[in-house]
Amino acid sequence: MANYKVRHLGLIPDGAGRWASARGETLVFGYQVSVRLIEQLVKEFFRHGGSELSIYLFAVANFKRQDWEIDALMKVADEFMHTLSENQAYLGVSVTVAGDRSMLPNSINSTISTLENRNTYKHTLNLLLAYDPVQEIQAALETEKVEKVEKGEKGEKGDDLLEHLWVKNPVDLVVRTGGAKTLSKFLPMQSSHARLIFLDELLNDLEVSDLMRHVYEHEAMDLQYGE
């Protein structure tokens, strides 16, 4: 679509645990339902012309939860990554993982390596796993410092910070489900000019069409009030 305005969509999928608890279901089942919706969104967003999608799967802070909660999260994350690996060519996505990989199980890290070794596709899917923006900025500053030393360049630290972030492109629209009206440290630098949509509904109570509706509405707003 030539006039597609949401080039980069951010999603904060919240509410799987509350959804499962209200129905007497396991936390694993709640996460699995969420993942199926996320998989549909990946297909639909790129099919309609988007170029980059960033999804906040879990933060470093999530590892402070009880062991059984972390185990459920890792189990479903492992399943999701494996399914994504099987369907990567069909989806046509290059995958970037933003986060502290040392906190992830070996099975997930192995799948991440497989995914990133195939990053030749035009669409970009950024998965935030064990993510914290302070770590992202620290890593970017360190990378920039090393490059400047290697090239013998001068300049203030942070001049080229953005190009060294794990997620490099600005986000156009962020949608969060579950009722909370906060970004919860989701890509703060990349989302500094993004439009924010906070939905009261839990993710699992939505359809992919509900999420895409906000993309279309944002596009229409840009076309009406844009440049």
C-alpha cells in the first residue's frame, strides 16, 4: 500500500494471566492463546504493508515472578520461537531479539541463532525477550565506543547512539492491551514520537481485526491531518 503510514507497530500484549485465571485455565494455556493471536497479527500486519513489528514478550522484571510463572512463560516462549522458525520463510520476516539472552534457556537461544542466521527477508520482527532499555542503551554506548576507537574517530559519546540500539527504527504506533496506561519501559527512545493506544480489553478477549483496526484508524488520521 503506497500510503501505508504505520511502518513500525509496537505491541504490548497484556492480560494473559488474568484471562486464564478468570476462566479457571492454566497460565500456560493463557499464554498459548495470546501467542496464537500474535502469530495472526504478524501475518496480517505484514500482509497489509507494514514493514516492522516490535512485540514486548517479557521484560527483565518478569524474572522476579514466582518460579512456576517463569516456567510457564519460558515454555510458551520456546514453543512460539520454534513455530516461528518453522514458518519464517512463509512469513518472510527477519527476526531480531532485543534483550539479555543470558537469562534465556539454551533451547530458546538456539532457536534465536537459527532465526537470525536467516535474516534476509524484507519484513522485520523485533521480539523483546528479557528486555530492559537501560541495558539496551548501555550496550549501544559500548558498541559506539569500540567502533570509534577502531576507526580512530573523535566525537562525543552518544553521537551515533540510535544506530547501535537493538531496535534501530522509530515506532509509529504502540498498542497496549489489558487496561494499564503505561509503556512499562517498552522501547522508550524508539517510541518517543509514537501515538499510544491503551485498550481496556485483555489481549485474549480481542481478535486480530481489533488490533488492526487501530492501525487503519491511525493511517486515516495521518492521511487527513498529515503533511
